[in-house]
Amino acid sequence: MTPTFPHSVRRLLTGVLLATLAGVCAAAPAATAPDFTLRTTDGKNLRLAEQRGRVVLVNFWATWCAPCRQEMPLLNQLYQKYQGSGFTLLGVNVDEDSRNAINVATKLGVSFPVLLDADKAVSKRYDLSSMPSTLLIDRDGKVRYVHRGYQAGFEALYEQQIRELLKE
């Protein structure tokens, strides 16, 4: 006989299981995300601090990173689904040649802002050790989740965490 659990318990167990399977997710100690300003692919400057009041997913990626390219369309789906609910997604590209980032983002049909960190100043501030690296920041500007690397299925965990932060 299979035990039955209330919906809230099933959701919690699913989240714990996904986080355990991911092996790369750790809740950050609610430190304020380091502020930065970067140029977008359309030439405008975007500042992280201007996103306060929104849940922000920051995804550091590179065109040479196959898992990065694999997750981009899935991130785009999350962006399109939740952008009207107080959520935004910032794709921070670390390629030295920004034309590569622009070409790949265009080819993949990315609709979220892609920011250019060619000198890697921002990625160094965030002490990144793997590509891609993804952070979820709450409405108060605090880092709540950090994911290093990507494997198929991580987007389900991202979505669960986005929904959780949007409810706060």
C-alpha cells in the first residue's frame, strides 16, 4: 500500500528530492546580492538594484558552454510565464566577444535581457566556479538560492523556487 501525503507535504518532499538530486543547490545566507550595472545587448545599461521589488533570476552563461545553451530556451519559458507576476530574468554573458552572445541569444529566441560582462568583473564579484551559475534573488535584493551547473530537470526546481519567492 502506498502512503498518501497532503499536497503541501508532497511539494516539500519533491523540492527536497530535487535539491538533493541536483547536488548543486544551496540556499545562500540571505546576503544582499552585490549590485552591478551592465550593458544589455541593445546598448542600454541595466542595474540590478533597479530590480528591487521583483524576484530576479540571474543566470551567468557563456556561448562555449553546452549546458548553458541547453537551458536557455527553458529559462526563456520561465521568463515568459512569470514576467507579469513580479519576476524578471537577467542573463549575464561572460564571453570576451559580445557578438557571440548576441548571435546565440538571437538564434535561441531569448526574450529576457542579456547583459554583457566581457571583462568578467561581475562574475568575479559573485565568485563563480562553474558555468552556468544561477542565482535567485528575492524582492528585497537578498540572494536566496544558488545553483552551480545545469542538468536536465533543474528548471523544475527553479520554477518551484520562483513561485515560492513570488508568494512572499
